[in-house]
Amino acid sequence: MIIDPQFENLTQSQDTWIRNGTTALNGSDSKLLVGKHGTSGAAANLAASLLQFQSTVFDGRQIDQAYLGLYQYGAGTCAARTMNIY
């Protein structure tokens, strides 16, 4: 992640992924899932990933611009897809 103005020591504190119909704890998984997974109905297999960063370095600051780089692997197609980040 790149923040403007630049901050040193910005660390990810935890991450996980969630999927419709499962209550599994996925915080120790080595991957983050996004979108449809599997071959059954789209709504049944939608997944989202959650990332948390230590945010105390932002207290009282205004962030003008931020970038987050993520890489896709293991997709069923090489077609470009949109990922929304909130």
C-alpha cells in the first residue's frame, strides 16, 4: 500500500475472506478470495476479502491519495475483471 503523504511502518494487521453459506474461519489461509468460486449458483459462492491495516498512524491526518496493489492468480479466465475496494 502506498499512502500520500508517505508513512513508514504501515503494516497489515490481519486478513480473511468470507463466503455466502460458510462460517469457517479463514484468517490463516494463504489466499484471499474475491467474486464467484465454484460452479454452482453465483449467489451461493460469492466471496469477499477483508484486510485490516494498523491505522493509528492515520489519526488526525488527511490522506490525499492511496494505492493498493493486489495480484490475481488461479482464475478461470484471463479476462480483466473489476475488484471494488472500500
